[in-house]
Amino acid sequence: MEFLNPLSDTNYPARSASYTGSAGVTSTWPAGAQAVMVWSDQACYVLVGEGVTATSASTPIPPFTPIPFKVPTNVSGQWRVSAIRVSTDGTIYCKPINSQ
């Protein structure tokens, strides 16, 4: 099993965002994280990257299941996580991480 390394709370704090039938987005983080751990209180579609907005074509995740998403390698500036509901409004929670 690979261990995950949460990044500094100063530069990479955990963030959350509410979403509805319209996508919600977190505040941004600086480039440098390898991945972000994402979980939600409802089923939702998720997208990670610079200036992204989730749609129903984005990656679906089940509720209450932390999922690591790779931060795209072409990210050179501020990036964020976006989510939109599958059927129920909710909140997404995110924490940038690195492997080991």
C-alpha cells in the first residue's frame, strides 16, 4: 500500500465547495501538488485543473469515498477542484497530497 503525504496546511490547506445543478469550485492552490484527495457528501462529478468547471461528462465519484485525483502535469499556475451534482446538492472536500 502506498502512503499519501498531505502537503503543508499553510500553502495547501483543505478546501470545500458547495455544488448544486450548477458547478461549485474550490478556492485555488499554487502549482506543485502531485494529487488531491477528494470526497463528497453526495454523488457528484469532479474535475481538477486550472480554471476548470465540472459537467456531467466529468469523473463521477460516490459519496463518502475519498478518491485521489492526479493534478494535471501541465498545471503551471493556480488550480482548483470543481464538482456538480449527480442528483442531490452537496459539498465537496479536498486536500492536496503527494505520494510518499
